[in-house]
Amino acid sequence: MTEEAPAWAWSAADLAALRRFLEERGISEGPLTTRRIGDGHSNLTYLVSGSSRVVVRRPPPPPLPPGAHDMLREARLLQGLAGTGVPVPEVLATAQADEVIDVPLYVMSHVEGPVVTTETPAPLADTASRRAIGESMVDVLAAIHEVDWKAAGLSEMGRPEGFNGRHLGRMRRLVADEQGRPPKAFVEVDGWLEAHVPAESGATIVHNDYRLGNVILAPEPPGRIAAVLDWELATLGDPLFDVGNFLASWPVAGEPMTPTAELGAAVLEEGYPTREELAARYAATTGRDLSELRWYTTMALWKLAVLFEYKHRRTKAGLGDEYFADPALVTSFLDRAAATAGR
């Protein structure tokens, strides 16, 4: 995927305010430079370099959907995960709107290492390292689902009771008409999901966008995750939501690629575990029953179709990222969702 030009840039006044903010907290001193990092089309992430290197996260420019892009919630979640064994950057500071710039932001530590999307970098490009990376993805996901979220002070992050059916309904409403009916192209898979909603398999932290492009790898072998990024969609709910989303993002040779699968095309290289091997490792590690996995994987693909359709409509209205202008992005997710559901 081609990176879009940033829709927002640091002005001289913004940089001066950020420099003052960082110096007052002993985080960095002197003039700053910034560089946008990441492949996302949501919150904006910048590497900020002064006397030290840190990362700043801020929401995209307005207008924003109600309740979305809550940077301070994301920072609280990262602070709650500190010390749990889940690899995350350290939150160094948070700022309310107008404290540095006109929106809230937070500052976190910079974790060295590659974010892999279409090609595994040379120090890790051997079959043993690739396999270890895939296995580490599963092991870290299992660790996320083992976090005692009550003890970590994260009880306000979500409402796990009735999560599956409620999440399906909330996603549907993003694209439904005034009578609550989904668009014609969504109807068949929507109906299948509604008819097969499983009981929740547990109540855990759910990352909600866990995939290869959202982790930083350790730069040298053995292959392993150094930090999990992009927690903006995280909540409390059914852990198998993460498993379905993770496996849906994991490409398979010969299978049509969705936009998120394209962001993990590196796993088609020799050595990476297959989807079946990843699922088996998760089941063995956690003891969870994956017999309803088809519903969760279909739900992940259908949900992405909904989100891309929602953003496509905003782009057509002149409010969104031009990346979402192509309706074929929505169709690719719907086609894979239908195939996964056996429709």
C-alpha cells in the first residue's frame, strides 16, 4: 500500500510548544525534528528526535467520529499493561488539548526494530527466524489475553458481557439505513453472522487490530516481538476476536489478498507458520476451544468491510482519507468474508 501524504504537519509554533513540553519533563532538550512513521490511516505517529528519540501519537485532523481516536485512553491502557509481560512502549507523558497542540497527545519511548510488512529484513530473513517471529506473534497474543485487567486498573476499558452480539450490532449501525438494514452487498454475511453468534469464550483485553504490521520486531535473531503498537481499538471482550482478526490478516499463497493481508505479505516467504499452525499453537498455549473460529474470522473480515465502507462514504463526502475512495477495497473484504463463511 502506498503511504498517503500526511494530512497534518508540525508547524514551527507546534514544535516550539512540544520542545518546551519535553524539556519541562526532562524527556528531551534542544531543537526537535519529526518524521511520520507507520502504515496506518488513523492516528498519526511521529518519531521525534532531540537530545533523545521519542514517539508522539496524536489523532488525525478533524472531523472525527464521536468517541473515536481517544489518545489519553490509549495511553492509560499502555500504562496499565506496563509490567504485565506484554511488550509495549513506556508512556513518558500525556497532554490535554491545547497543552501542546489543539488535540490531546501522548509521548512514549522509542523501541528500536523493524515493522515488517511486505519483506522480512536481512538480519531476520532466514527460515528459523521467520518461524520464530510467527510463533512469537501467537505467544504475545496469548500473553495479552492472560493479563489480569482488573488488577491492572483497566476495568473501564470495555464491557465484556454480551460482547459478540453487541459488537456485531454496533458495527452494522455504521453502514445501515434508517431502518437498521445493512447495505445489499453486506446482507448475506450479516445474516449468517447474526444466526451463528457464539457465546463469549472469555473476558480479556482485546487488541482488536493485532497483526504483523502493528508490532516492532527485535532487530536481531532470534525472531521475536519487541513491542505491540496501535492500541487505539483495544477493549475488553472475547479473546477469540483477536484470534479471528490475526488469522484473517495472515496471507495464504494462492488466496486473494485483502488490504490488511497485503500489509503482511512478508509471511508468504519460506519459514513463516501457516494459519493452521498458528491456530494450533494458540489453542495449545491457552487451552481455548477454537471450534467456532470460522465465525470470528468471518466477523473480522466483515467488520473490516464495514469500517472501509464507512470511511469510503466519508471520503466521498469530502471528509476522509483518499486511500478509501476505491470501493474495491470493501469488496475484497466482503468476498473473503463470504468465502470464509461458506456462502
